[in-house]
Amino acid sequence: MCLAIPARIIEIEQETMATVEIMGVTRKVSIDLVPDAKIDDFVLVHAGFALQVVDEEFANETLELLKQVPGLYDEAEAELAEGA
């Protein structure tokens, strides 16, 4: 299953790369597709790319829904820990 996961931008580097925090894990992602994104914005991340800026309420609701799907949240956490 492929899905985009909400993440908060914590640092922007070179205008096209950002460090994001996803469920307590930090990752580097491309922000080429969301050039107006800024620090503390929430973005949907899939395959190393920020796809869309979303509001904090949407991001939190989405993460809560992920936690309710049996095994899905644990699987996402494991993939993030492995660097997938």
C-alpha cells in the first residue's frame, strides 16, 4: 500500500531539500513540488517528496487515523526507522 504521511518541516536546506519530522523520526525530503513550504508547515510526504502543504489539524487527524488501523502505524514506524 502506498500512502503519503504527514510530516512537519523543521529545517530547509538549499531551497529544495528539507528535514521533516514524521512520528518522531527525521528524514530529508525534496520540497521541489511545494516551493512555498516553510519551516513548521505540515506536508504530505511520499517516496522522499513533499507533495502538498496541509494544515496542522489535518496532519494530526490523519496520524490519529493511521494509529487506529491495526498494524499500519507499526508498519509505518518500522519503515521510517529503516530509512524506507
